[in-house]
Amino acid sequence: MSTSIPLVNDVDSLRELAPDSMFIGAAANLGDLNKDSEYKSTLAAQYNLITAENECKWGATEPNQNDFDFSSCDALGSFASENNMTFRGHNLCWGMYNPSWLESLSPADKKAALINHIQTTVSHFDGLIKIWDVVNEAVNDTATGHSEQPLKESTWYPDVPDFVTVAFETARASCEHCQLFYNDYSIASMYGYTAHKSDAVYELVKGMVEAGTPIDGVGIQFHIDLSFSDELINGTRDNIKRIGELGLDVHVTELDIACGSYPDYACPEWTEELEQQQGELYAELLQVCLDSPYCKNFETWGLTDKYTWLTSVYGQDEYPLPFDEDLKPKAAFDSMVGVLKEQ
């Protein structure tokens, strides 16, 4: 998966150091790509996979019913192709970021729209996108492995009660060779605060495998903070193992490590000590992925503190990513390089 390309600031390249069996990825934003040359060159030099942050979601690609606009998603796909990167599709079905016309449809019309959207979108990107987040964040935050009904109320549930199956079956019919993923947050560890929801998602995908629903993997989001403990890291290792033993790949997706903690994410002064602590956590999570034959992607949600969704949501700097606001490598980057060099 690696390729020879110019390095930024004469630093090591994550993509050059990554094993051939693993993607090293980052979410990318087209607006940032177009306005910031250093962001663009760093993205190309460091990563062998990118995911569109918003440009391939329903609200961007079908703003009006059956009136598709793939221009922004296409542009990121072209950037990926030009730089020998894999382009990961995100996403085909989600309960958020949907156009208003979709919300007003009857249940039957919603199901028809879902099928049409997936068929049209997946077919458009045939040959370019080989990995899709088919369904994103469908499980209720309070669900457990024993929940009779784990799905959260959304655009799709309860109006289209079988929307998960419909989405995956439609995606497979539209692209026989694509890898199809379920992606969700707060499901990393079998232990600790994510245990109940990770059990719920495990039971969901296990049921899909047993029913013959076409699913190839699970994306485990990691929007976490510096309090992510050794117990949670061990639980992540065990969770990846049990998902993998279902015959599914696991992708670490949407990784960022905030300075502040839930619920208000108030961040103390960013210090060298906190940066080193963050770097150690990045290294530990990367090692967990490298140690598992089932973990095939290690991906951050963005690459630089200059552009991160956390700043806009919490109104303060959270310093969550491997490059600082000047696109200079942080301890998180150095620690990942160290782990990769030891493989």
C-alpha cells in the first residue's frame, strides 16, 4: 500500500512505514484541501487512505430527491487516486446529515429512497470506492447485548424497521467486490463505559453474519480523551478479537484524543506533559491494531489541530490530532512512527 512520494518537513512518513496489510488513514475536508497547500501536501505524504469528512454523505450527494451531486465527493476521490491512496466511502445510511425532503417521506417512500440512493451512489463510485460505511451509528447509546430492540429512533427507525438489512443487501447488489462496514461510536471496549453498547453492536453484527446479511467489517470510532484507561485498551483488544472471530475485519475509524473530558470537555492549559500523555495513548492504540490480524485500518478524524470538528462543537482548542495548528508533528506523530519502526 505504500508509495514513494515527497515527505513534508523531512519527517518520516506514516504510510511508508505502515505494513502492507494495514491502511494508515485520515478524514479529509475538501475546503481545507483547496485552501491550504501544506495541509494538502501533508495529507498526501503521510496517509495511504482518506475518508471524506462530509462530502460523500447524503446531505451533500442528494440534496434534492433523485437530483444527485457527486462533485465534492468526486474531487476528494480524484485527489486520492492522484496520490495512490484508497478512498473510503462514508456513508450510505445515517440518521443525521440528511436532506429535509427525506425526513418528510412516508415509510414506504423512505425505503424506496434508501434503495435508490445506495444503488445510484455505489454505482457512481464503482472502481474508485471499494470500502463503504454502509450504515453509520444506528445503535442506541443505552442498548446492551440483551436489548430486544437496539436501534435508536432516527430518520430510519421505526419507519423502516429492516433498514440495516436493506442497506447492506442493496450495497452488495450494487457492488459485489466492495467491503461493507457498520460504523459506530462508544463501542471500542468490552469493558468500562463502552461495554454495554459494544455488546449491542457485537450482537447486531453477529446476527447479520448468522442471517447471511452481506457485511465485511466493523468500524470502531475513537472519539476519546486522555482518560482512556488501560482497562479500556485491554477491552479494545478483546473486542477486536471477538469481532474478528465472526469473520469480519475491524477498522479503527474517526480517532481523535481530546484534551478535555466529558461532558463539557473543558481543556486545561495544553502542556508538554499532556502532549506526551496523548502520544503514549496514540502509540498504545496503534499497537493494539498492529497486534491483531483482524485490524486493517488505523484512521484519525482529521490530521491537524488546525481543522477539527471538536473546536467547532466545544468552542475551544482540544489539540486532538497528530499534527499541530502549524502542521508540525506532535508527540502523537512521533510515537506512532516509533511503533511502526519497531514492527
